[in-house]
Amino acid sequence: MKNILLILTDQQRKDALGCYNPNIDFTPNIDSLAENGVCFTNNFVANPVCTPNRISIFTGRYVKNHGVHSNGLITRKASPNIVEYLKGKGYQTASFGKIHFEPYTCDFIEDSRESFKYWNNKEAKLELPYYGFEIVELTVRHTAPVAHYGKWFYENGGTDEMLEFDEFKKPYRNMPANLHDSTFVAEKTVDFLKNRRIPGKPFLAVASFPDPHFPFNPPKEYYDKFKDMEIEIPKGKEEDLIGRPPRYMEHYRREYYPKGTYGPAYEIDDEITRKRIISTHAMNNLIDDCVGKIMKALKDENLVDDTLVIYTSDHGELLGDFGLWYKGEFFFDCSINVPLIMSNPSLKGGGAITDMVSSIDIIPTALGFAGIDLPAFSDGLSHFERIIHGGKWQRDYTLTEYRGKEEVNCICYTDKEYKFVYYENGNRELTDRINDPDELRNIYHEEPDTIVRYEKKLLQALVETKSDYPEYTGRA
């Protein structure tokens, strides 16, 4: 059986990496993964925020089938999952960094084992296995001195002063990079590969970086590398949002999220935009250095040939496009079309794959590499045989679902031609992916025949993707 190493980032855009963007030259280690594997250009998330899509990745299930439709839910619906399934197949399982199957903020300690309140108890421990992970070194939120990372941070000389930053005056932290949570994730993953791995036993290891998620505050030494850089101006303008549902313009005016939920509700001028983009480049560069350390350890331990390395993100970031920031049910590609690289010597030179892929397919495809059958609970497809031997691709569309606390249900159907978003309150979006790749126009009112066609496509997709789990054991 083969090993699986999943490198997962948080809120990373596809165009943040050199293998997707020729203007980026500071992610050489990640780009090397693409050179030694395959790089997917149409990988779409099952949900545009953290917890639901992470659960979709690890269960291989659509959001409508596992039921975790947004962040902040108290649930145990991340089980059954593929981590538990592989553990039952004899795999050693380990996670380093962010998991976020449970909420960060919670009124009841016993209800979320990833909450600040839970870890405020100095005696708090994580009972293992945790959703199938036998080894866990946890981070909570983003460069927050909590849980296992918090203990490591202070034991290695970290101070509260290192955590301070000011987006206007000091958009970085006076924290040495060796104390950053990205470094923590890399160090713990390397330690696993070198010291904690059971020789001869296959493993599923997850290195999950909390960056480049906001707040936009890398270590100063990395910020300084980019502070004089000329940036690419975000695409789209305010007028491009006029034809979209009202919440787009509400978010542009900083009215969509409750005040303080996702950063300050102030006007973000050109200088703040520039600093945020520079900070994001710096965070991505630090992640790339950390990926280099992990890959060196994999090579040092002679594990490269027998390990499929997967690189992806849980969702994207608006990052100033159309004057919008952060995440949510804003279905532009920058938010829902994220990087996906699969790397192994057997895949070297595989190049770019333009076929449609969903987050729910990622680990099922890895199981194909490992020679393991898909579990009954998985909705995802394994594309491994198609990658190796060619032939007709199995997927021609993806579904991205969302529901928040106060928002309406909505679902996005994407294929190579169009992106169609259907809302329960009657709103619609239609984008021509071929003729309008920058997604500047919602042409819902201009193409009624296309709308009818895609409503039928969506209905068919909803019916055919209804879960068949649990399996039938009899007829009565």
C-alpha cells in the first residue's frame, strides 16, 4: 500500500502559485510538485468556507449529504470519514496544524474540542483518535497561541508582544518565522516523517497550514521581502457587481458581515489593498519554504516513490477583486476554483488537467493511487485510472453549496461552459466561462434558453448525487 501526504492551505487562491500564474516566481517548492505531477485547473470546492469543505474533503461527500453547511455548527458529522477508513485498513494517521471540523468559538466547552474556551483550560487534552487521526498536533485559528501550537510557541521563546500588529501602521508581526504556525506545521510534519512514523506501515499524513487566511500579518522578515514589490491590481470594479444579487454590493459597502466578524468595516483604500496583497505573497512564500522542508524530509527518508503528495486549499480568497475581501458565498473563481496538485514520480510531466474536479474527489483519487477501494459512504470519484491511462473523464460538472446562519440556500453548478448559481429566493447568476473568463457580467437576464437548460442540468445533478449511503442490506 502507498502513502498519502496531503498538504492543505487555508484560503489560498490558485493564482498565488507560480504553476498557475507566470507572474509568480516565489513558490518554487510548490511549483516543483506540479513539475513532478499533475496540476488541475478546474478544481472546485464543495463549499466556499472552511469547515464544510474540509469535511467534504475528508469524507468525500457533498455538503447536502454530510449536512455541515456552514462554519460554526456543533456536529459530529465529519464521521464516517476516509481517515477512519484508512486507519481501519492498517494506515498510520496523523494531522499537523488546522483541522477545523469543530467551531473555534463555542459557549459550551464540551461541545467543541477546537474552541478557544476548550483550550483555555490548561489541563485540556485531545482524546485520540480524533476523527480517525491517531497523532494530532493542533493549531486553532490563525497564528493564535492556542492548543498544541500555543504550548510550542511559548516553550520556544514566543511572547505576547510578537502577536501584535496594526493593519495601518505595522501590517506584520515582529515574530521570527521560526515561531510562526506555518513553521510549526512543517516542523511537526518533518518530525513525524523522521521519528514518529512506523517503518513499513503506510501512512496518511496531513500538513494543514492556517495561512494565507487573513489577518494579513506575516512575520516581518517575510513582509520585508515583498514590501517594495509592484502588485497586480485586483480585477473588477464596483459597477461589475450591479447585476449580481444584493449581497455582493452589501459586501462591497462592508455591510454584509456583522461588524468585527471578518475584519474592520472601514474603507479599504489602495494602500491597504497593496499591503494586504504583499502580506499574502509573504505568507505564501513562507508556506512554500515550509513545503520545501517537508519534501526534503520525504526525500531523506526515501519515501518519495511510495508517496502521493497532494497540494490543495480548502477555499479561495476574494483579495480585492471587485472591491471584495475574505470569503463566503461569492462564487467567483478566486473563491471557489482552488489549486490542486498531485505529485509522484509516476505522474512526472503529467502537465495541466483541464477537466472538472471537485473537492470530494481528492482523497478518493488518492485511494486509487494506493490501490484501495472507495468506501461506501463516499460520493467522490477516483480519477486516478484516467490520469494514468487516459480515456473519458468521469466528471463534467461540480456543485458548490452554501447556507449561512441568516443567508438563503444557494447552489452553484459549474461546467466548462457556464457557471450557474440558483438561490431559493429567486436570485440567479449565470456567467459565461469561455467568453467572460474574468466573470465581469451576470448574464442571467440575457440568455433565458441557457437558464432553462442549466436549471434542468442542476435538477438532474441534485437527483443523481443524492447519497446512497448507508448501503442496502435487504429489501425489507
